[in-house]
Amino acid sequence: MNRSGSRTFASGLAVATCFFMLGCSPVGTTEEDDSEELGEQVDRLYQEGRIAEAIPVATRLLEKRKSSLGPEHPDVATSLNNLAKLYWDMGDYARAEPLFERSLAIWEKALGPEHPDVATSLNNLAGLYKDTGDYARAEPSFERSLAIWEKALGPEHPDVATSLNNLAGLYWEMGDLARAEPLYERSLAIWEKALGPEHPNVATSLNNLALLYQAMGDDVRADPLFERSLAIWERSASTD
């Protein structure tokens, strides 16, 4: 039994690896309140899928934060990251790339090279490189992101599972199924242990691994994973 489907690139299955990030400056002054309001507006527009409308608001927020906090502040990095994500979603990779790269440079300088926010930034940049077909730059960025999360959060953390899944997806696109397989398998094991066997992330992971087995011509291993994944999603939908 073969099932068709599109592979899921799990870039946002865990909170720590969401592409969109929130600023961390304390709220108090009118200017800070205005920045918070702009940030909430950007997030709302993004969640509603109104990307084109979110871009000028995000740009305004970026300029306000640079003016009030200085160009090297972590909240400026957050604004750069979020604006880059908006351009990415619009398919404007040329504008997104330097913003992601600038965001990463600020976080590395402000927080140190081993901080989880640096891992998030690397993950985002790697995802962009992957989408543009620049696998030579995507691979080391994903690998470094994974290493930081493993060190900071431990090898069994759900964010590590997300990172493993993303790196596995890259290897798959590169045609290296042998390297993708153990990463998908480890990602699945972490999510099952951390979130329980009925979590939607587990269903996604099962689906990804099943699709890989199918691509390898191994329907014997793929079919039960497809069936289990579908069962989880159906049970989840019935409880919503």
C-alpha cells in the first residue's frame, strides 16, 4: 500500500524554533509601549496570513528599535529576523538573506555563539539557504544549530528533535537518504518520549519517516508508519 503525500519540513514544531520571535525589552516608556504594540500588530498580521501588510509595520518597528536601542541590541536582531521571515514567505529571498545574516551576527555578539537564540537564527538562515538550493551553506548552519541545542537543552529535548528533522529534510533533498534515515528515526524517538505517542508532532515525524522509507523502496517499513500517522491525526481531529 503506497500513500502519496508531501514531505513536511518541520521548521516550527517546537516553541524554541519558531521563526517568529518576540522582543525582550522591558515595557515602561511610551516608546517601548509603541514598539510592543507594533510587534503585536506584526504578529497578528503574520498569523492572519497578511504578509504584505505586515512588512511595512515590521520595517517601522525595526527602525524604531534601532533608533531607541541601538543597532546591536538583541531586540533589533529579533526585528531583523521577523522582517526576514516575512520576505521569505513572500518569496523575496534576496531581501531576506542579509536580514537573517545581520540578525545572526547581532545575537552571536550579544549573547555568545552557544546561545539558543543563535541556534534559532542559524536554523532560520539554514532553512532559507535550503529553499534557495544553497545546500553547501545550509548544511553547516543546520549542523551548528543542532549542536547548540543539544548542548544547551540536552539530547532529548523536543527542539533537538525539530533540528534533527530539519537536517534530515536537507539530506533528503540532497539525495542522501542514508544520512537522513537515522536523523528522522532519532527525531521520532525524542518526540514520542517527550510528547507522548499521540501527539501531532509524532504523527508528522512518522509521516516523514514513512515517506523516506517509501522513497527508499521499503514499503514494508513505510506502510505501518503511514497508518499510525493517519490514525493519530484522525484521533486528534476528532477531539478538536
